[in-house]
Amino acid sequence: MVVEVGYAQAWDPESRAAWRTLSAGEARERDAAGLPYVVVYRTAGREAPLEVRLVSWRDHHVGLWVYDDQGRRTQDLDLRLLDDPARLFHRYSVAWNYPDPETAEFDPQCPRVILDLFPDGRGRRVEEPRGYTTSAGLREDERWMDRPAFGEWPLLSARVHGFTEPPVFEAAEPLEDKGEGDGGGEAPASCWRPPRPARPGRIGELFRPGVRVTDGYHPEQTVIEPRRVGTVRVPSGLLAVSGLFISHEKGPHITVPVPPGEYVLDEARVAYAYHCEWRDAEVETTDPTAVRLLLSETPAVSWEMALGADDDLRLFIEDQIAGFDTDGATGCFADAGSFASLLSLFERGLIDGEPGLDGYEDLADGSMFIHRTWDTATGGELMAFATTGDGTYPVWLGRSAAGEPVSVVVLIEGMPEILAERDGATADA
């Protein structure tokens, strides 16, 4: 079987067309430089490609999309380049089993198997749509593959397509090309891009009174003045942002270096009206949307996700988050240097109900900040706050134009959508 091989800067999955065709030599140069490019494998007389390989070494990523005769994606494989330059790790994959030729691509009811793997041996196998989850159960050699040199990749989907003999590769005729110009610039938004971790959204808008937002349930809410709750002392110079129901030995989930000092805590809030059925009346109320430890009065111009000690961005799939875990709908800001003693005080006060406990305070004042502890020996403090449920909550670090950390924010129920201003303009970022 003859398989034609073509190269391009990008691939549009909606139209199944290449963007800005490359020669093999140009693709080799991009490969050496770590720049994104794609490789398209086709056979004569078949409209859909056999597979498309999506390469971006600067992002430690190689993707593989396999297509059936109907042009539907049947396999999506995510390989990662980690510490060994000669091997690729099988990070994530989805395989769809379309029951008939009429089933639409990615039909939510189509059976599919998801593998979610990690280099330390962890992994899970999920069968959708029923949600049946088991251990991945893969051998070490099934989690890794040798990294082929440029131009020496096999057709990884050969068996899927029923090939019984190794294919013969030939240079393809110029691919159908959606690009224009000399090959510079970024690919259109519709084209494939390497997987990216979750992005923060316009967090600063939640602390700017007058901004209009929606949580998807209430059509319009208005940001009001943040509620200044108190302060947290961080004498160790290491801020902890963590869930509270963890063992003392494990330590906090996230730590952020900060200058030793005392920092202001704010609640971001929105006001809105809704119809209360049991009162049969329009009711006005306010809700918190985020908590912020203000390190500086300098505005944040960029935001990044704070990572834990074991988080590796090279392994993040699309929109993946890192953060602190909670199974008690509670998080905290605390001095990391005193974390064990502060957590012990929290447990003695909240769980054990120890009367007259020095170093523990229940702040039952309507705020989402519900408990405070302090270590008299070190001066370190902890402030606990309520989340809207259990799960993982990202910690967003805001930086100034000079790159200095100026605030640390936790969204307690995801990022609301920012609405246009009354005159139709979009609120400033």
C-alpha cells in the first residue's frame, strides 16, 4: 500500500484541511527548532486522511488523530516528551467506536474508551458514556514508545486500517492549503494547537465595582465593592493555599513565596435580584465569587496558575487544572512555616470543639471566611474560607507589569462570564 506523506504548519479539524503547506525540508527545520507542524498521511482514492500527526516539541507534545472512511476521528493519542529525549510517554488517549456509518463524529452516546496515564504508574481507564472506571492496567512498555527521528515515523494506525504489510511512503502532492502569504504569523483559531492548561479569565474584573457578569444561572449580576475581611500574617515568607482536611505530614497543597508580612484578605462580591418563589417577590441579594490575598496595591496585569510541588506542566492536557483539594468544602490561606500547628488548632477548634481554645476563632459574621487560627510562638496565621463544594480549586497568582506577585486569588465557583458594558463596549481586562 502506497501512503502519501505531506507537511503543513497547522491542521483545521473542522474542514480536515491543511494550513500553509510545507516542504519536507521546511518541516524538518521546524522540527529541529521545536516549532509546531503537522504530518498528513493519505492514500489515493480516499477523501479523509488515514492519520494526522501534530508535533510541537517546544510544548513536549506529539498528537495523533486517526480518521475512518467517513472522515470521523476514531482515535486521539497524546504523547509527551519528558526527561528521556529518546522516548515518548503515552499521556492520554480517546478511542471512539462508532456503531454505524451514520453516527456523527463525537456523538455523546458513542461508546469510547479514555486512558489517562501518568509516568509514576498511575492511570485509569474510563468507558463512556456509562462512566465505568478501572485501573489502566498497562505494562510499562505500553506506556512508552521510542521516539523516531524526523522522516522515520511509522504509520501508527496501520493495523487500524487493516494494513497487513508495511506501507510504502511517498511525498504527497501539495496539500489543499487554507493558508495565505509567506508562512509567517499564527494559525487561525480553528486550527489545532498543542494542549494548554486552564486559563484564568479576567479575574481582576471581579474586584472592580460596576462590572456586569453572569454565572450562567442568573442572567445579570453586578460586581460591588470587595469586602475587606481581615489580614493574614505570613512571617515565614511562604504562603500556603490549601484544603484543610489533610494529614499534617503532607503539608499544604500549594505554596507561594511572598515577602514576610501581614496581608489583607478580600471577598469579591456580586449583587443581583431574583424572584423568590416562596415569598412570591423580587429579592435582592449578594454572593461572594472569589477570595483574594492582596500582596500589593499594584494592579495585576497577568495571571498564572500556581503549581504544587508534584505538578508538571509538561503533562497537562487541555484545560487541566492544578490546585488544592477539599472534601470539606473549605480552603485556607496560611503561613506555610506554621502550617502543621495552625492546622492542628483548626481541627481542635472545629472538629473537637475544644472550649476556650487559645489560637482559634469562629468568625460567624456572614462572611465566607469562617475560621481563624494563629500560632503565638511564630506569629503565623490561618484564615479558612468556604467553597461551594468539594473538588480541586485552582490558585491564581497575579503579577504586576514588572513581574512581581501582587495578589493570590481563589475562585469559589469558577470564573463568571464578563458581560459587555451598558454602551456595548467590553469591560477592560
